[in-house]
Amino acid sequence: MASSSSIPTSSTQSKKPRDKIADWFRQTLLKKPKKMPATRESHPSDDSQKATQDGLPPPSRSSTRSHSSTSNCSSGTSPTLQPTHMATSCSSGRWSKDYDVCVCHSEEDLEAAQELVSYLEGSKASLRCFLQLRDATPGGAIVSELCQALSSSHCRVLLITPGFLRDPWCKYQMLQALTEAPGAEGCTIPLLSGLTRAAYPPELRFMYYVDGRGRDGGFYQVKEAVIRYLETLS
């Protein structure tokens, strides 16, 4: 009779349920934890991408700069200020008009007017003079040019001669000058030449005139009067 041999049982089957639970706890405790990915440092571009995905506008860099300047102020350090350049204004005082002097004269007194203009422009003050036949716009209307010459000049020198009294345009300029500056402000300077005091225009009787019978024709007095008036503008 053949001897009966015992059938080998599996090790897992031979183990008791208590041993199986012990093996499961052992494997769980000895298992190595997975490595967590390193946390990235937040970057403005990442915030912008995330905000864009969320449908929000990305944070502006200006807000970051303003926050930085605010933190500088709160920490006691003054923020860096951009230098401001002050623009020098040339539209005040003497330079608010194109000319310092407008010489009003008749055509027959052109030579005397040119001498006066040459004297004023050649002085140390370098006065800017308007001479009608030299500086008027060719083709311009006479009335417009005369009015423009007066309004664009600080002072008006009226070269009063016999020819001045006969010229209707000279009288127009004289009345226009008195209309723009009716008071004796010193901006209208009569220069009497070749006339007696009785011939002095009645419209100018409330003004002192410069006597042109002197050695220099009264040019020096005219220059000083213009300079004094220009000094009141500064």
C-alpha cells in the first residue's frame, strides 16, 4: 500500500489571518513617501497668465512701482524724483511784442527816420525798430500794416514835421496810437522837428515832446525815453 504523502500547502495559506494583517502594516510603514515637487517662487508673468486664464486683466507694473514707492516713503527713504525742467517763457515783458519802437513818419521824412532808426538799433540797448518802408509786408493793405505796426510795438515815436502834418496816413497813425494808449504812459513819444511850438498838434498837447532842434536831433532823449518805458515792463 503506497504511503500517503502530505500535500504541501502554500505559505500564504498556512499563515493565520493575524499574520497577514501584521505583514500589511509592515509593508505600509516601510514604504518610502513620494517626493513632493518643489514649490516655485511666484513670478509676475505667472500671475499674469493665471489672471488671463481666469478672465481678469493682468496686474499692471505701474501698481507694483507705486507700491514700491509707497513702501519707500513708509520706511523713511524718499523715492527718486524725476528732474523737472522749467521752460523759460519769452512771452512776457519786452519780448511779448515783436518791436520795441515803431517810427511813424511821412514819406518825405524817410531819410530822417532812417537816421533815427540807425541810431536806436546801433545803441547798446539794441532796440528793435519798425520802419514802415523797410519792414511792412509787400502787398499788404496800408491800414492793416499801420495798425499791425503799432500793436506789435511797445513804443511809438511820432516824427512830427511839416510833412507829418500834411500826410493823412501820419495823422491816422497818431490817432490810432492815442486810441490804443490814451493816457500819458510814456509809450507814445512825439519828436518835434522843423516846427514851432504853436504848430504842435492839439491832440498831443497833454504830452511833453522831444525838441528835435538839438545837436543830435533829440535822438538821445528818444532812446532814453524808450529804455525807461521798457524797464517798466520787466
